[in-house]
Amino acid sequence: MSLIKKYISKCMRLYRGLPKASYVIFAATTINGMGIFVYPFLTLYLTKLLGYTAVEAGTFLMLASLAYVPGSIIGGKLADSFGRKKVLVLSQLLVSVCLGVCGFFEVSPIVPKLVLLYLCIDGFADPVRGAIHTDVTNPDNRQASFSLGYLGHNLGYSVGPLLAGILFYRSPRWLFWGNGIAGFLSVLLMMIFIPETKPTREEIEETRVKSTSDKVYDGGLLKALFSRPQILYLKYFKLEFLLFRPQILILALCSAIIGLAYSQTLFALPLYTETLFGEQGAIIFGRLMALNALVVVFFNAAIVALLKRFNALKNVVLACAFFAVGFTGYAYCHSILSLALLTVFWTLGEIINATNMNYYIANNTPINHRGRFNAIVPIIEGSGRCLGPYLAGFVILYQNLAFLWLLAGLCCAFAGLIVYVLYRVAGK
């Protein structure tokens, strides 16, 4: 027991001395994670309760991802123009109302339409949360703060899927009501304890003088996105080559490829467990998702502390390796124990990727474009998650789930190769 206490104490040192707002975000994210009921079980809701085919469910999940896009773009722009809190509170209130209405309909053909509306409105909030988290931190404490927020999400998520798995057949309406209540409480916490964080004009101009990595950029969003290249001179065989690298864009595209594979954990995995274990599949899927969250809770701090001395891009390559092995293994392992072990394996990749990819991008985001970067970059990253279920539906139709897992592993290996090349070229 003393060894466990020492381990926990050592890990918690990583989170000492952070801004007060970081701890508020941790608490709010934990509450929100506890209520994430709808999206993880959306595939089973559509196929088991509404009778959708795998292709139809995959197509719907693609539309669900697309519904997020307009809200995210508008929300990011509003956050940079008018402030963070107003946009966050208004959007979450509308989300909670929408989920409440879904609960009253429970199992009805109208619910998927309301879900699309809910996801569109929820898109307003996500870039605002990201912008607030970046606002209240600096490059020195940002990785630890992001790690703490990620820990909070998974601490809540370790409970959420277990509850949702029980509620799925017994009372589907509480999937929606519980999700809405938790989201409202989390935003209420941030509204009370975190002041408006939108950078002042003085803070923005200060980055111009200091020439920091988050230096202000005076142009529009697309120009700002391409303002984060590095121009390097490479020497090969005594010849110099000028290389133009829009590194944030490349990383976002690599993240999209990873997302294409990772989306199968919410689309193919519930179908896979249902195929292997019948009606127990929903419960087993919920347990695997809870296991995923528990691994993050217990190993997140240790992994961040262990790897923070290494280059963030190098760590992303390692994450891709864990993803590739974990997803590929699903194609050959069918027992509950083997599925659990592989879930632990790709979860380690998730931890490494989440605490390094976002950290690297946040440090290179212009201070006056944080809201918009927190909108457009996740959209590029999320394009993979958007296409993943749609393409997977056809793979399942013409091949099988095992072949789908092999493709998912291959996608992660390919993304890792691209990031490795980027790391070797950058040299930092």
C-alpha cells in the first residue's frame, strides 16, 4: 500500500502549482465526462433500438461529425471576437435543452435528427473550452495543465460508460437526460469560478515584442494557419534545399488519419463485442470504455512525467506505434481478456498522443487566433473521425470486422511514419 501511495504522490507532483483555473477546468471536465452517455452508445442505439444497418449507422455518424463543423467555426470566431464565457454558456444551455427533448422521445425516428442538432450546437462550445484552457496557461505549465484536463475527462468517463451500459436497455431516455445535466453543471462551474479569459489588447501586443511561439498574427484564419511554417535549409551532398513546412497543418492531417482509425473504438468496437458476445456486448463494450478511462486515470501523470523530456513529435510517433499494435491485435484476439489487454495497449497510445499533439499545436497558435485555431484544427483532425464510420460500414459490408481492424492499424502506422519524417526534418 505504501508503494501505491508513493506512486500517487510522485505522479501528483506534476499537477502542483498550476493556475487555479486549471483545477476548475479539471473539475468541470470530470463532471462532463461522467455524463458522456449518448455518443459512445450511438451506434448501438441506431442499430439495436432503431434498426439501422451498419452502413446506415456509419453514414449517420459521418453526418453527426459534419454537424459539428459549422458550430465549431462560428463558435471559434465568436470566442475570439466577443469573449469566451458568453458563447460557452449560451451554447451549453441550448445543448441541455436539446438533449432534454431527446429524452422525452426516448426511442423514436425523430431522435437522430435532434442528435444532429445537439452536435451542431455543441460544436460552439468545444473551441471555446480549448481557447480558455490555452488562455489560462503558458508554455511552461501548459502540458501539465492539459494533462490534468485530460485526466479529468477520463476520470469521469471511467464511470459514464458503465452507467450508460446499464441504462441502454433499461431506460434509454436517461442517456440523454444524464448527458444534458452533466454538461450544464460543468459549464456552470466554469462560469462561476473562471473570469473572462479573452486576451487583452496589451497581452496580444506583448507577444509581438517578445516574438513568442504564440505571436500575434494580423491576417485572417487561413493565412494564420499557414503562418506557422518553419523555413529550413537542408544540406545533402553539399547542396542546400529550401523547405517550406506548414507544420501545424501537416500535424492536423496526421491526426485526421489517426482519427480515422480511432473512430472505430466507438463504431466498430461495440459492433464487434455484440458480434462476439451477443446481448452482453453492450455491457462488455461499456466495461472496455471504462477500462480505457481507468488506464488514463492511473497512468496519465506517470507517462507525461516520463516522456516530457523528449520531443513532442517523437512522442507522437510512439503513440502511433501503440495504436497500430492495439488495433491490429483486435483482428486476431476474441476473448474478453485479450480485448481488455489490447484496450490497455492502445489507451497508452491515446495518452501519449493527447498530451503531446495538442500541447505542440497550442504552443504554436497565434494568441489572437486561439478560438479559431481551436475550431479549425479539430475540424481537420476530426475529418478522419467523420469519415471513419462511413468507410467502415462499407468495409464491414464487403469484408468483415477483422479486416477493418487491420486497416485501422495500418492507418496509424502510416501516420506515425509521416510524423517521424516531420520530426527528423524539424530537428526540434
